[in-house]
Amino acid sequence: MKKLVIVESPSKSKTIEKYLGNDYKVVSSKGHIRDLATTGKFGLGVDVENDFAPNYVPIKGKSKDINALKKDVKNSDFVYLATDPDREGEAISWHLKDTLDINDNYSRVVFNEITKDVVLDAINNPRKIDDNLVKSQETRRILDRIIGFRLSKLMQSKTGGKSAGRVQSVALKLIVDREREIESFIPVEYWTITADFKDFVANLEKYHGKKIEISSEVEANEILNKLSNAFKIDSVNNTDSEHKAKPVFKTSTMQRMAANKINFAPSKTMRIAQKLYEGIDIGSETVGLITYMRTDSERVSNTFVAETYEYIKKKYGSEYIGSVKVGKKDKNMQDAHEGIRPTSIKRTPESLKKYLSADEYKLYNLIYIRALASLMANAKLILTSVLLENNGYLFKANGSVLKFDGYLKIYHEFEDQKDTILPDFANYKSNTIIANDILKEQHFTKPLPRYREDSLIKEMESLGIGRPSTYATIISTIKDRGYVTLEDKKLIPTSIGIETTDKLQEFFSNIVNVEYTSAMETDLDKIAEDKQDNIKVLKEFYNKFEPCVEEAFTKMEKKEAEKTGEICPECGNDLVIRRGRYGEFVACSNYPECKYIKKEEQEHKEIINCPNCEGKIIEKKTRKGKIFYGCSNYPKCKTALWYKPTGELCPECKNMLIEKKDKIVCSNCEYEK
């Protein structure tokens, strides 16, 4: 009897087929095979008047794949639907069953990791499609289609904005709100006083037992005038302390850590993680190196824990074995499957390095080290605090000494732990210690920082908007639409992003907000748990949303493009300033009939002669406005650098020296001037 297994990704199919043997044929749907049509009322592909009945059609270009899959189903005696282990994967399985006319002679199987034991276990423990998970995903898709189509058309007609969406608009609002907080922030002056000793410093904290705040230089000087260089040792306190490792990654923490430590955008992190999950050829076999990468769980299997404990004992000693770390469970957690971890702790990053690209190695190393550290013993420290008294003023110094490294033995590169050693105050027989100097310093309070990609993900997760599978897409969308720019890793709203947010808040503040969006996620979770009716959710939303849309189309003022005073050379209409993905540009006001765009002449700043041809290295800009340095003879000469060359050549390899982070280094080798 020939059995057919349908997975989502072609890269999985060959690996799984090897595991299952000759009785199985494994094929791929290559993701979704159909989606909502763009017909019907407002082009929604949904019959709003008939309980939001969806009209599904094959995705453009998928007909050939669907026909091939139908043929495979016809030639098989049994079908296993093995799409990804989440709601979207469940929905894809349902679409496959419906489209390919698969009868009840099927099973749904899920793989949290692509390894032989797990795949065989899943085949031996099948189930049927979970209709509640499918309803939840279908409801999400319909909501996103209604909001996306209706608001995007509104924004395009009124502001020139490209799109708007259920969650992306709320994420954009967070960025815009933070920018306005920064703009309106009024700094407040304050001062600190520090006693500088030979081996340490102590900070002024209290006066006669009460916390002290110094708001001006006059106050700081008054205090300094009352202090002498002789400090009385008031108390010394030594405390044993422990630092414990964090749990294994979930999607959000992986994206944040990758952005912070290896400079990966969330979309890049997910793209590479997908490949590590689906399978890598490691010489002896093709195997998935990590568990499924879209998860809000931090659980790990007992099998992995046992294997890792054995590995830790053998490599580091039994004293390094720790406990299973579990993060705090919040109300929005689906906890459908494990956290993100290596499929085997024995597959070390170094042993796989020759099989991985540089980026794959970086991410795998991050995931591996995090998972290994999570099961290692706590780091043990001795914390010392000393209080020093001077004419009623109390200064405090803190120190710490690492006594046992525990998990920091392998995690130190991601979590700094520096010893701050204080002197042995028992040696001061007079109970007095003399400061070298006492210093005052002026400060000003600062506003909250702009969001970075990692901090925006953290904020969205804490507010309950979006889900692990959507964080990367949300951020990519608002960047690609030109609503924000990324400067020095910070997300800064553009003028069109701010205007889009303001217009949405004018007419949709009751829907485009954190509370409503979070509540909608909760409703979707309840649908998945069979605790909420999906049609009721859609009706309540639509009856609230559509009147706001109709009002906005009528009352929202249309933004007129600013005229430049120039005439289009092709049709004679006015040229206007438009905003696009890469900023402002000048184009014809008669678009789309006339597609003329004025090309701006760029002044190229020459830096040095190109060492590889007769051209010049000049300062250029990417389409997104990022500065780089390339040859004027491009594309014949492809010499290019992200950092400014100095004009000198490396004495060791003869490549260009560049200015990088206040240092002059070689663009090719490890030479540093």
C-alpha cells in the first residue's frame, strides 16, 4: 500500500522520505495553495451578508502544483497531512484536504523537529484535523483581509500611504507615540557626587538616613563644602548570591537576541531559523538542527533534558548540572509545543561549522548556547556593599566576586559578569578611609529611547498584540511601506507614517489601539479552544468597523501633493512631491496616466583612488539612504565598502584601511593601525 505524506516545504520532503522508507512518498505543497478571492463586496472574497462565508481560489501560479498533488493523492491509498505544527499549518492541511478531494482516508501528523525518531513517532500517533484551530486561523485571515483592504484603499486615496493593517497600524502607532514623547520631553537637571578612592568609587545616596536628590550646582557645592576626604566605615555587608540562566528561546526572545548580539533583522532570523528547522546536510545525513521556530513556549522535552544533563556531566562535571528553567506563563501563551532548542546537544556548533553558512552558524550557535546554558547550574557570587559616612552624608560602594561560574562558563559572551573587587575593610584599623577626590557631576533626565526592532518585539509581546509568527512580518511591512526608517538600529517614523497614524486615530481610535487588538487576539485564542463562536466575533467586529470606514471615506480630508513649480517634460502637467518607500521624490501629478519621475543628479564626493582600477572611490547612498563607498566605474568595478576608507593601504595585505568605530582597521584582514 503506497502512502503519501504532504509537507509544506520541498527541503523537508527528501529528508522525511529517507526516514520513512520505500512505502512512503513525500511531496510538498510549497506553502499555501489557495487564498481568499478578490471578488465580491469591496473585493474582500468574503460574503459579509452570509455569515462571512469565504470564497477561496487557487493562488496564482499554483495550478500546476495542485494538479500534481491531485495525481499523487489519486495514486495513493492513504494520505498524511504533515504541514507545520501551528494554526497556519493546520489551516493549510484543511485547504489541502478540501482542494485535493481527500476523503476520510487521511491523518494529520505534526513534527516539532525533523529528526528520524520524532518523524516516526508522529506517523505512529496521528490525529484528525483540528477544526477549531482552522476556524481560528480562518477568522484571523478574514479579519486581516477586511481591515487590510478597507483601510489600505482609504489611506491610498486620502494620504498616499501604501497600506494599513490590523496589527501593523498598532505597531506603527507605538513608534509614532514614542517619537512624540521624545519631542515633547523636557529634560530635568540633577547632580551626583562621587567619592573616588584608590581602588573603587562610592556614590552619595542618603543624608541622615533619607534619600538625597541634588537639583542644582549650588546644592552640590553646598554639600561638597561640608565634606572632608576622611570617610568613616559605617558598615560592610557580604551576601551570597546566585544568577540563574534564562530558559531556552521562544520566537520573540530569539529575534530580540539575534538583533542585539549578531545584528540580524527579525525577518532574517526567521528565514535562517526556517532552514535550520527544515534540514541541513551534515555529511552523514540531512537532519533538522533545531525545533520549530514559531512558538511562545519555553518548555523542553524530558528526552532533551536527560541527554543534555549527560553531556554537561561528561564535559564540565556533575557540579555544572542545573535545573529546567521555565519562564512566566502569560494569559496569551498558546504553549502548543516546545521552545526553540537544538534537536541534539551532541551536534555542537563547532562540529557543524563546515556544513553551515556564516549566518547559519551564528544563529545556530546562539540557539545552542542558550539551550545548553538553560540546563546548567547557577552562577554563584559574593556581593559586597559598604556604607561610608561623612558628616551625616552616606556613600555606598558595591562589589561582586564570581565564586563559581556555572552557566556563565559557556554563556559569558552573551552576559557579561565582571568582578568588582572592593578592598578588605577589616584591614583599616582606624575605621577611616581617605578619598583621593570628591567629584560632582551634572546630568539631565532623558526620555525613553526610540524603539529598536528587538525592543518593539518585546513591547508587542508584553501588550499581547501580534503572535510569534507575525512579529517579523509586521516590522518588515512598516519598513517596506516607508512608514519608518531604520537609523542606527532605531525605528524612526517618517512623515507619511505619522500622517497615516494621525488619520487612523481620527476615525478608528476605537479599533486601532492596543486594547482592542489584544482583545481580538484573546478572542482568536478562544475560538481555537472552542470557547468562542467565530461568526459572532466577525459580526461584532464588522458592525463596529464598517460604519467608521464609511464615515472616513466621506469626512477624511484628502492630502494634496505639494507642487514643485516645475512642469512635466512628457505631458505638461505639474510636477509634485510624492513619498515612497525610500523617501520623497518628484513625479508627475498626472500619475498613473503619466509615469514620469524626475531623476535627481547626485553630487559624488571623491574619497580616494580606487586600488583595483582607474576609477575613484566615491561616497554613495543606497535606495534606502544608507551611505557606502564604491567605485565610480561600477558595474565594471564592484569595489565597495560600508566604512569610509582613509586613503592608506594595509601594510600586511595591501587592501584599503577604513575608519570603523573610532579605529583604523583593514577592510580585509585583522590589521589594526
